[in-house]
Amino acid sequence: MKTTRRTLAGLVVASLLAVGTSGCIRVWSWDGIEEADAPMRQALLDATKVLDQGNFAFTITDGSQNSAGVVDLASNSAAVKTLFDVDGGSGTLDLITVDENLWVRIDYGDELNKAAGIDAWSDKYLLVDQTRVPDLLDPPRDSDDPDPASAAALFQTAARMSEIGSGDYRGYVNLRKVTDSMLVDEEIREALGGATTSIPFRARIDEEGRLVELTISTPAAGEFEARSTKIVYNQFGSAIPPRRPTAAQSMPAPETAYELLTD
């Protein structure tokens, strides 16, 4: 799965969401997986199949930022909006992809927009040249997994599992075996290093057997505090597809935008 880099001059922290993969999920066998976990693991894997149908909404929270988005395979579109803290205020990063087009909207708030020199276009969706920012957002048909969290890949490594209630599972996943879930930021993974290879998760399946919630808990590491990152899935089959910004809402990305997106 592609995940957005630490962008916008370091103001967007933790794992800014990118929907879609490009064949880069890597899962290996793990000696820590016990045969007793197999039925529960299979239940979780089966619960992710609804995501393969490619129409759902999601929210992501991790304490430092909140994201919400939509995936729609039929229209080959996806969108995500992230709210993040910046200098005591709040900023937003909007991403919309439809077919091969990608728009980005960056807003730090009035005061910082002026200070950064982006106030002239902070209310616009910027059409970007993706060859210059290749790690942002893929259209669903360009990916082999529409799930932004790569839950199925994580569940392949699930071990020491228990069902604490109907459809409510706990266990551990091995970060060293799955290197490309956006629920664990690359920088946090590097900070954890080899000392912590398995981390706890909690997953919830609804009465229709669909994955509706997944939480990954990472310990403190380096400059990062311990945190829980949760993704909630909903609107299966009924999510409204993202739309292309209108001509009045958009403009070509200026050079200053590329500087922010690639710093």
C-alpha cells in the first residue's frame, strides 16, 4: 500500500492516509502463529472481503489527527480529508483522485496560510502532476487492495488471539512481517526497530460478518508516545463516490505547493 510521506514541511504528523496499493504488501510466514488461532484468523480474513467490493467509507483516529474518506471502485475514485494540529491551530489536507487525476487542497488556517504564502490558493483544489508527488493517493483500480489499512495482510500474521465477545477479537500482529499498513507510520516503525515486532490489535465484526473496526496499539518509541490508531469502516455499498472539483474550485498546482508536498 502506498502511504503518504511526512509532508507539508513536517506539519502533518503520523500516518496521513493514502488509499490504494501497488502490489507492495509483503507477508511472510511467522513461527509465532499457532494452529489454535486459525479459525479466528479466518473469520477476520473473511470479514475483510466486503472491502474488496470497493465501495465504503472510513474514519481514522490516532489522537493527533483525524481522517475520513471514501473508496468507490466503480467510479475509480477515492478521497480522504485529514485534520491535523499545527502551531496551536488546525489544518486540513484534502486528497481526491478520480481515474488518473489527483487534486490536493492544503489549508493551515488564515494566519499560517499568509505566513506560508499560500493564502491565494488555500481554498482551491490543486491538480497535481503525480510524477512529482508519486506517493500520495492512488485510484482504486490502480491498486490490488482498496483497504487503506491493509487489514487482510495484517490478519495473516495474527497470533495469540482470543474472542472476548461475539465478533470482538484481540491478538497480536507482526510488524516485521507486514511492512505496508498505513496504521503504522514508517517513522514509528523505524523508531520501534527490531525490539518490538508484534503489537496488539483489536478487531470487531458486525452481525453480517463485515469488518467494522480495527485498532492497532503501538508502544512509545523514540520521540513518539504510545498511541492507538483506529479505523472504522461503514457505508458498505452505499458510500457516495467522490466528485471531480469544478473549474471554479480548482487550479493547476503552483510550484510552492510541490515544495510543501515534497519537503
